[in-house]
Amino acid sequence: MTQTQFAHPKSNRTDFDIGLVFADQRTGDLRKVVYADDRVVLVRDETAHSTLVPREAFVAELDARYRRRPAADPDVAGGPFERLQDLLAEYERQDGRKAEHKADALREALGRVENPDDDEPVSPEVPFEAVDGIGPSTAAKLRSRGFVTEADVRTASDDALLGVAGVGPANLTAIREFVD
């Protein structure tokens, strides 16, 4: 009999799963991945504070800034998102039009939480490697600091971009011209 291998039910990536516990090397705080999709990772700390991190930035720093702590179990409550998912599951088990309408409303609400910008045009990612004077290393540093899309670069201050190692005044001008 052949055994079927199933992917983790909550994540389509194998580099980490929802439920991963890690320590932030900068603060020493334990955090837990409570949601992840192709664009973002939602992490929650022990004070129930949630932080939404661009997925590429999280993956880039996973074993550098963030150290995996598989034996740790921080007390991070599920939060409102998971309570809504539990309610949805409960309504889906019930019969009747009222439960069906409530389930539909919750599906729509959860969809908006998971994809808040679906109604807005998506800003394209910046191929930093195509910018004069920016190499793969500096491009990775820009992305790990959260500068992924054209909107990220347009809304960033000059000081924030200059704060990335490898970005000087000439690079800043080249990035700004490339994005505009």
C-alpha cells in the first residue's frame, strides 16, 4: 500500500509552517507564526501584539535575525482572526439558511482580512537588480527591510532607504528614477 504525502494544511511552503516558534535576535522575544500566505507572514508575540511582515523579508531573515525555537511554546492566543475561523467552522456544521448566511458573511470578512488589498491595484515588485549600482546583496537587504513593491519605495523616506547598507546617495537617485 502506497502512503500519500500531504502538505501542511495551513501553509503551502516547506521552509516554515504556521505554528513555528522563533526568537527575535534583536529583542529576545519569542514569537509564533499564526498566519502565512504567498505575500505576508503574521507573527504574534507573548503580549498578543501582531506584526505583519512581507513574506520575502521574513524568509530572508528566518535563520539570521529569527532563530527557530521548536521546543518553546510562547503563550500567544489565537486572536480575533482565529476566533472568526472557529465561528465559520461552527456555522458550516449547522443546517439552515440563517447559518448559511452567517457562514457566507464570515467567509467574505475573512477573505477581506486575508487579502485586504484585493480591491486595489497591486503594486508591482521592484526588480532592484535591474537598477544601476544595485547588486543582489543590496537588493536582498532592501527587500528584507520591507522595500519590495514600487509603493513601498515611493512611500519610503530618503533616510529610510539610505539606512539600508549598500544604498548611498547615487543609488537612492537611481532607485527613485527607476521606480518613477
